[in-house]
Amino acid sequence: MAGVLEGVRVLDLTTVLLGPWAAQTLGDMGADVIKVETPAGDLMRQLGPRNSDDMGSVHLGLNRNKRSVVIDLKRAQGRDVLLTLGETADVMLHNLRPSVARKLSIEYGDLQSVNPDIIYCAACGFRAGGPYENKPAYDDVIQGACGLADLQSSISGEPRYVPSAAADKITAMAVVSAITGALFHRERHGGGQSIEVPMYETMVSFLMVEHLYGQSFEPPKGPSGYPRVLSPHRRPFATKDGFLSVLPYSDDNWVSLFTVAKRTDLLADPRFENAASRLAHIGDAYKILGEILCAKTSAQWLEILDAANIPVMPVNSTDDLLGEPQLASSEFWKLIDHPTEGRLRMTDPPVSFSKSPSGIWRAPPHLGEHSVEVLREAGYSRAQIEAFETAGAIGVYRS
């Protein structure tokens, strides 16, 4: 069975993390993703352990289910080749600043002129029209600008970045959502369109769902910031021999907790009567929860809380995940044999489709591995391709 996006061709001009992960997700769903790289290649190819110079571990995690083509867009012949590929593409995705796309003459109008049905998606740092439109943007910069780093101050006492490329990956999911929505619109109504997915505005929207809080009203009914998740007491709780993630959430959860912990004296405490009163006294609620959990081992509490239907999970390290029972039983970790890199471990596409499942169709490519193949499909002769390579307009992988 093929993926839901079988037959959709994507030109992926993105680099680093946001765009490549979004394009890989489209590839997981069956799209034919052509990764268009400069002669130097995506920087991610150089990061992490590797067996080959251009196949660093970070690249391996971002670029499966793609074919790699090297095109020098600074050369007129290279731009012409891209436009030729654009004639039969369904989607073009890039993360260039507007000024750079303009300088290279690969804006929406340029692609639309050769393919009116193309969906053109720009994953940028900031929404066009604002003072930051052409500022460079990376994950750390956006984490700081959108408020995410400052939110950590409630715990650490100073701004801190989340130890994951959260802004990149959250925005990548917005890119996938936008592109699939535009494909659906084209299917129903015809015609392509231009999409802009800005990191900054996407992350502000993401964070302010709960953190707009009192500022949801005009005039405000209080400051921004959702108190429960800003509480310094919100953390993995210590047990006798480790840590657990525990979140009694509903009224029934708290009644069950106090009952199994033999703290029925707290059942009549007005601070914990309902969700609103607990939120008003969230520090007290989490402090008492911490006191309760330190009385037994993690294994004891897992058994007790699971039986009481109270949400609880171990605190896993990233290494723990490789042998975690849920992931093992669901066959989440996939091992593939790469023709040059040996055996590789990858995550399974997490979303399940009953009729058209996602999958790992292609191993991550070497730089320019599919240049000849893709250009031949576009109608170029071998002589033309060799001439392009000689002129430096394209690059070809040589094993």
C-alpha cells in the first residue's frame, strides 16, 4: 500500500532542521521529495557521528524518503534547471529569507509562471511586512523572541532554552499542516497558491494558547501566564529511589490520590476541592503531591497509581527510550540497511493510517546522489547533464 501523498512531488530547498524535517514527514506519507542542495550541501550533513563525510547522524534523522539533487542556483543554468523541475512539481518548499529568494529569482511568481498549480511554501523566520522580515532566524533566536526561554525563568531563575530544537520542529508541523491543507484545497477548487509559515508567529501562537490567560480580555483580567505550568513545584517528583512524572488532573484523580495515599484528611480541604481551587493553590497541591510520593519507591507508586487510573509514567532518559516497552511492542524503532552507511536506527512515522500507511521508502541520500536520475526524468539528455556538471550548474555524487 502507498502513502496518502503518493503521486505528490515536492521540491525541498530547505536546510538545517525545520524544513528538512517537514519535507521528510511529507516523504514518510508517500510524497516524492527531491532535496535540492547547493554544491556545499546542507550543513546538517556535517553534524554528528558519521561513516561518510556527507552523512552525519543529524542529516540521517532528517532526510530519509528523499532524493538529493545538487543545483547551484546562483548560476543562470542552475536556476533554469530548478524551474524545469518546478513545471512538474506539486509543492516547492524553502526556508530562505524573502530578500534571498528575490535575489535568486525563485519567488512565488517565478514558479507560478511555469506551473500555475504549484503550492509554494516559504518557511521563514518572521511574517512578511514587519520590521523583522529579513532578519536571520534559528531555533535559539526564536525561542528567546517568542517568550519560551523566559518562561523557564519560573524554574531556573533565568531564561533558558528548551534542550530541543522545539521552535524548528513545532513550526515544521505547521508547515506540513499548511501544505496538506493547500493540497486539499487544490483538489477541491483547483489552482496553486503561496503559503508563508513564519517561525516567530507560529511559536507565539503555540505558546499563548494557555499563556495569554488574563490578557485574553480587554481590559485585561490579569497578567499573562498560566499558573499551573509556571509553578516551580511542577516537575518530576522524587520517590524513594528515583523520579516519576505524575499528574492527577481531574477531581476524581485527586480523590483517588488522597485515598490510596491514606491522606483522606485532605478530601475536605477547600484548596483541593475542584480544578479552579487547585489552580489557585497550585503550589500547595504540588508540594503535597511531592511529600506523598517520596514515601514509596517508583515501582510501588507505578503499580498503585496505575491501578487507581492516575496518570503516571517513569522519567526516561533518551537512552532509556531505545529499550522502552511501549516503543518496543509497537515496533517504533526501525533498523534499515544503508548501502554505504551500514545498519541505521530510525524512528517509525508516528501517525498511523489504516488504508495508506506511512513508511520508510528510501534511505537518506548522499549529496547529489540522484542528480542524474531526476534530471533525466525531467527530460534532459545525458549530454546536457554532463554539460551542466562541467559548467558547475549541478553536482553529481561519485561513490
